[in-house]
Amino acid sequence: MLVKLLHHGDSNFYQERMVAKTVRSLFNKYIQNRFFNKLLLMYSVIIIVTVGILIAIIVNSITGLLREQAITYNNQVLQLVSDHFHDQNKYLKKMMTDLYLKNGFVKTETLYEAFHALSTDGTTSSSSSGSMDEQRERAAYLNRYMMNTALPYDPDILEMVMSNRAFDYELNTTRYASGVRLDNYFEQIRHLLKTNVPSNINESKTYFLPAFSASNNNSTMNLYGIYDYIRHADDPSDYAGYMFLTYDTESFRRAYETYRKYLIGTLLVLTPDGGVIYDSSGTYYAAPFPYWEQVQQSSDKAVIDHKRSIVNVSKDDDYGFITVGIIPLDELHEGINRITRMVLTAASICLLVTILLSVLSTNRFSKRLKDVQRRIKEIQSGNLAIQPVTGHNDEVALIARNLNLMSKRLDEYIKREFVLELRRKDSELKQKTSELYALQSQINPHFLYNTLEAIRMKALSSRDTETGQMIKILAKLFRSSIKDEMMITIREEMNYCQSLLELYYIRFQGRLHIVFDVEEAILNYAVFRHILQPIIENSIAHGNDLSKDSNVITVKGRKWDAYIVITVSDNGQGMDEERLAAVTEQLKQPHAYGSASSIGLLNVASRIKLLFGEDCGLAIASRRGIGTEVTVTIKALSKEEIKDYVQNTDRG
């Protein structure tokens, strides 16, 4: 037996392992290694969780809403019923007041006095015929008052009765000729009134008779009564009779007819001691309300008729009756469950349709992407001649077409664009570097030639100490020129220019005046060597008039935002508009070098653009007979910054 149990246990374990293995195999085959299946599974889980959360939120909201709605409608109906019954009691008190205020059939007699005379003398047979006529007139007047004045005021009154204390005389009037007659239930009313006389008739404003059954044209209906004691005028603590009003319980239903279809549960109107005046369910008539203790105050945990219920209670402070609304949670949840089932059904259908559409669209999309994947593998294998994908115009088709176009042009692009672009960039960088050094070296021979020519002319014209001074300055300039460092500070460039102008000042024997106006703040920024020399030489060559003594060359330097602006101006002959336009046009193409005589400004302009970019350069302003001003614009950079800037081959 033990062997059999062990064998059975091993068999179950083996089956469980096989099931687990099969599940893992299916998962790896259809989920783990399938991107779109994983995507579909993830989206399905997200959709299901989202819909589940939404359903929970909706159901919870609906539950709360229906609960609040049921309680709200119940409270509104309670208020309507309470107001309705309050008005009936209030009207009874009004008619009681009229007894003592309104006149009877003679002006010297009130209604009360007429009733009192009838109730005490109306049955006396020894009265004279005149007295009998008065009694009949009194009775007729009281009947007319009840029929024409009391009943029309409240259309729900079925019958109005005025009876003496001994119940041997009564006046009654009914709304319908074939309606309920007092004789059908008067014995029951008489018994109730006799047995329920309070010790103090003034302890309550009105008094109630709980609902009772009465016949009406071979049918049974539920009635209730409101009554009060007709007190003696001279002693309100004692009474002479009763005023009694009967109503059909349907009058309550008519009071809340508008809200009837929204009402859940049972509506009750109870006397102060638990008698049932009205019961919307018809269950608790003809006996005191059995759950009187549970309806003393509002509660959402009361147990009525073995059902957990919400109880709303409204007490009338004037007349003491209680209006109760009982909402069984079972009935409330029945509506909630019905709506919940509808929501779940609709959500399930939408969920299934959504997942089904997702599966179909994902499969279709997956097939198309598999085709793209196959084409990529063909490209990897070297097959670049792939036919274009047709039949669709969406993103996948666009990817496929672009893939085909890319594969078709890939070889051509690599040879014609990629390799050539690398070579061009390398060549351009080398060319800029070589050109920069070539331009830098072009200055020195030109400068040396002009300087030596100046010394030669001075030596021929005069042999004095000035020649030695000029040679000394020249040596200083030469030493500055042969330094290896191409980038210098503006301070060093200005010192060089001062030495250069000092040399020219000696040459022209004081007929050349030099003005330097350079901000201290710009002196530590970097420029390339001899940036101003060609400009100054050009100003001396074309702006200096040896026939006058007022030749002035002004050098100014300022910082403007991220740029440095240096101007060299003279008061020489200037240029006409045609010449100025030609020079300006040449400056726009600074790399197009001409003869040696055109190196000057074009050289400087070319170097500026090579080093600082196309937004920097030279600008010339000139007027014939007034002078010329050359403006140099460069970037405000230190030596380290300008070296990094020169190495950036991607700048414009």
C-alpha cells in the first residue's frame, strides 16, 4: 500500500513538472522571443488593469451616488409628507379657532355657542317650536360652515365630525355623497376617544387616531383621523365635545407622487406613542409599530424586519408626530448590483473587442516588420539591390522605402561623400594653416623693403645722428618681427606701431603727428602680429601730404560687446567714390591676391577672416579731400581662447 502511495505521488510530481515545462516552452516560443507578442501581452495587462481600476472607480462612484441619491430623495419625501401632515394638523387648529371667533346664524352668537346650544339642548323634546326652529337653523348653519368653508380648504378631508362629549349628538359632513359614512366605523372611533382621554387635554395641540380599515362601496380603504377637544370657552381645561377629521391614507401618497418612482424602501408616519398613521408598504397597519425603539433617531446601521437598513427620522416639534424613512440595504444594493452588472458587461465587451483588434493589428504589423527585417538581413549579406515595398503609405512603408533607397545609394555615398568629405576637411585645415603662415611671412619682406628704403633716402639727404636713431628703431622692429610667436597681445602690437610711427616721425621731420587713444581694458586681448602695420603704412603712403605740416594719424581702440574695434584714420587726400567702391569690393574677396602692391589691406583682411571668422574683417570709409578711416573688427579673445578658436574647423 505504501509503495502504491509513493508511486502515485511520483506520478503527480512528474505531471506537475511536465505541465511547468510545457508552460515554459510555450512562453519562450510565443512570448519571450516574440517582441510583438510581449508588447501585446503588456498592453493587454495594462488595458485589463486600467479597465479594472476604472470599473472599480465607476462602481464605487455609482454606489456612493445611488446611496446619496436614495437618502436625498428619502429626505425630500419625508419633508413633503411631514409638511403635508403638519398642514392638516394646522388646519384643524384653525377651524378650532374659528369656532370661538366666527359668528353663528345670529351675530350675537359664535359657532362654539351654537354648537354648545345644540349639544346640550338639541335633543330636548319639551322645547318650544320656536326653540326647535332655532336649533334646526343652528344645525343647518354649522353644516353649511363645514361643507362650504371647512371642506373646500383641504381637498383631502373625507369627513368632518363635531360631536358632544357624551357622543349622543354629532354633526358630520362628507365630501362625497356615496363616500365613507361615519356609521361604519364610529363605534371604533368612540371607543378610542373614550379610552384615550389624557389627564390634561392641553398637553398636545392635536391628537391622532392611527390608521384603521373602513368599507367603501364593497372595497376596503385605510383611513386615519386628526381630532381635538372642543374646550369650554370659560374653562379651557374642560371640554364639551370633539372636532374630528378623517383622511384617506392615499393623501400621503399623492403628496410625494413626483418622487414616488425614485423612492426606495418604506415611508411611515407615526404617532408620538408608535401608532401607525401611514405606511407606504401597507405592512404595519392595525398595530403599534414593532420597531419603535429603532426609529427614535436617524441611523445607517438599524436592523428593521431582520434587514440592515438606513433610517431617516423627522420629528415635528409642533404636533409631535414622527415621519420615518426606512431604506433596506438589500433594496439599495439591488439597484447598484444591476448597474454594476451592466457596467461589467459593457466593459467586458469593450475589453474583448479592444484585445481582439489589438491582436489582429499587431499580427498584421508584425508581418510587415518581418518583411523589413528580412530585407535588412539581405543588406547585411551584401545584397543592396532590393525592390521597393509597395501597397502602403504609412510609417512602416516609409521605413522600408527609405531602407531600399539607403541600400541603393550606400556604396555611392561612402565613396563620394564620406571619404571625400574627410579628405576635404583635412585638406582645408592644412590649407588654412599653411595660408596663415604664408600670409604672416609675406609681411616681413615687404616691411623690410620699405624700411630700408626710408633709411637709404635719409642717409642720402643728411648725415647726422637721426640716421643712427632710425637704425636703432629699425633694429628694434626687426627683432620684434623675427620672433616665432604669431599671436601677441594688443599691448605688444601697439608698442610695435608706436616704434614704427616714431621711425616715420623722424623721417618726416615733425610734419607727421600721431595720436593713440586705446582703452586699457583691451590691451591684454590677442591679435596676430603686424595686424595694424599695413594699415598704418597705407595711411602714410596715401594720406600724408609733405607740403603741409598738419598730417595726423589717429589710432583708437574700443571694446564693443564681444568684439574689439580698432580704427586708423588720417586727414589726407582721401578717395573718390569710384576708388572706394573698388577697394571695398576687393575686401569682400580677400583670398584673391593680386600683385605685391595689393598685399597690404587684403592681407590683413584675409588673416582676420581666417582667424576670427566671416563676421570680422576690415571696413573703409573715405571722402576726397577729408581723409580715410580704416576699421578693424576682431573677436575679444585671449591667446589661449584664440588658439582653441583657430583649431575649430566647423566655425563659419
